[in-house]
Amino acid sequence: MHTSLNKNHKFYAIGLSYKKADAATRGHFAIDENAQEAILNSAKAAGASGLIVISTCNRTELYGFSPDAMTLVKILCEHTQGTIEEFLEVAYLHKNDDAIAHLFKVGTGLDSQILGDFEIIGQLKIGFKRSKKLKLINPFMERLVNAVIQASKRIKNETEISSGATSVSFAAVQYIMARVPYISEKNILLFGTGKIGRNTCENLVKHTKNEHITLINRTKEKAEKIAGKFNLLVKDYADIESEIAQSDILVVATGAQKPTINKEILYTKKPLLILDLSIPKNVSDDVKELENVTLVHLDQLSQMTDATLKRRQGYIPQAEGIISEITAEFNAWLQTRKFAPTIKALKVKLKEVQAAEIENVRKKTPDFSEATAQAMSDKIIQKITNQFAHHLRHANGSTAESLALINSIFQLEDSDDV
């Protein structure tokens, strides 16, 4: 499969996810916006024709063109906290068709921690826009990302794979509601303004009718902005110990690289449920030493296999059918791109023959209708080129041989196949 302007480059997907990498390892390879820009600029400087970066709490991935997978691995590791050895222990490296298949699976929620979680498609769109701004999206990647977005929309609309709880944040709320009685009367404290924490907070407000939710963030202005949206109370970071002491539930969603909550700051006498929705983990495991404290991390939440998730699994074949259909359309487009220059060159060659023959006949034939001859021979040329295009489209494994034969018979000039 030839896909890049540089014939030595292939399309790769490299990354790690919750499947093999634990929260701590994923934290080492988490990428913030600055690091994403740095990775893209490094790739551009190295002559890359296309690259997209995705980084969420569940996965870090690079999709792009490269002479080999290790080039992308090195770029990723240069701009994150982890080592190449650590990455390769838990990584996946996919090439060409396998890389395309992986992106479809990820973008349509089939590879999400909670089956049918469509939040990832938003991340893909953001990554795509960022790369396009830096001119790191080639026609292949543009077409591929649009195909994945189309598959995602169709799966969402045509199947029920995303019905019910779709995200870790919703699973967090389900967990709380299933285990905490009289939830509407409990004191809930949200520490941090990470995306999953904000979504959890929104779902808590919506589903528990609780009016005792407090928000604390290191940057108070940020907390006030979010609190206004959900009608929450904001307290100072300095008050965190006393606020935790009054809480029944603590939801931690900070972006810190090391634990921000440990047993030293917990003085609670009543049962306290702590949900750590951060990557890397922001709550130290030592809190479990306290008898009245229960700690749950998002990795545990996403393993919930309730009836909703089991029901969703029944829609996987339908979703895979949609992906197969759209992948086939993408591959057909890719094949067309491979032979389009040859068909174009063939048309030019036939037009040269047409012009010479019309000129010959015009000289020898009185009352010759050049317009009629032109129109008739144009139709013949179109039929001939259509026939060749049809053959090439269905040549499967022999496309390259067929192209070489056409080029040889008609003595066409070599042309790049992208």
C-alpha cells in the first residue's frame, strides 16, 4: 500500500492504553498541549508529511507517516516523562492497514474503557485541527479522519452501543448512587477541575439533586468559572483539610503529576468515599490504611460490567459492519489515488492520437465535420479510459503489474502515484 509522498514512509499508529499500561505508566506518557505542539514541531522538522497526537487519561497515541515506527516512538519519548524501554513494554505499533483499522476502532468507541464511550472522537477532532494548523495533514490523513468521523456518527445513530452510561464520569456517578444511601443529603467535595471531574460533577448535579457540592481548585478563578455553571459552592485551597473532614464523598480530578491527597491530611471520623479520577493517580494508596476510608480509582470504575454494558456488546457486530463498509470505501479511494495519474497520462496519450488522426482525415476529406469527429472520438476515449479504470479498481493484488503493463504498452511517462 503506497500512501505517502515519500515512498519510504509508511502509515503508523503507535501508542499505549489502559489495556496493558497501568495508571502510573500512562501518567508518564501523558501529553499536555505544550508537549503536543513540541511533538508536532519535532515531526515537522524531521520531514513528516502527516501526524496526529491523541492524549487522554486512557491512552496516548501518535498516528502518522514515518520511515519506521521507532522514529515516532523516539519523538514521543523525547517529549514525555517515560523511557523508550518502558513504552515498548506496554506499547502497540501498527502499520498501514492495521494502523487504519486501529484508528477506526479507537475513534468509534470500540476500544474505549467503557464500550461505546464516544468522548474520544472529540479528542481526535481536536488533534486533527491542531495538526492541520501546522500543515501536518496530508490528503490520506484528511480522508481517513473524515471516514472515522463518519463511521462514529453512523454507529451512534444506527446502533444502541452508546445507550445508557457511556463514560467513566457516568460510571463514577452510578458507583456513588449504588453505594451511598440518601445521596441528595450528603456532602460532596470536588477537588480539581479535570475534564472527567467536571463531567462527574455535572452528572452528580443532574442525577442526585444534591445541593451540597463544594469545589476546590488551586486556581480559585478557574473553580469559580465552573462553579457558576453548575451552581456549586467554592472554597479556598487552604481550607481543603477542614472541607474533607466535613465531606462524605471526595472526588479528586487534579492534573498534578504526584498524589495531592494522602492519609496525613484526612481527619474524618465518618465514612469517606474517595474517587480518584486523575491520571496519574492523585490519591496516595496509604489512605486505605484508614478504616473509614474507601478509595476507588477510575481504572476500577471502568471495569464495571453492568447490564447496560452487556447489552451494548450485542451491538458490536453491527458497529463492525459499519466500520468494514466505510473502510472498504476508504480503500477504494486509496486504490483510485494510486492509478489516477496513469489514467490521466493514458487520456493525454489518446488525445494526442485523436488530434493527429483528426488532422489527417481533415486534410484528405472535403466537407469533413471536425466537431462530429471530435465528439465521437471523445466518447471512445472516455469509454476506453473507464474500462481501464474499472480493471484497475478490481485488480486487487495485481494493480502494480497492471499499471506497469499500461505504462509499457502506451509508453507513458512515469508519474508519482499519489
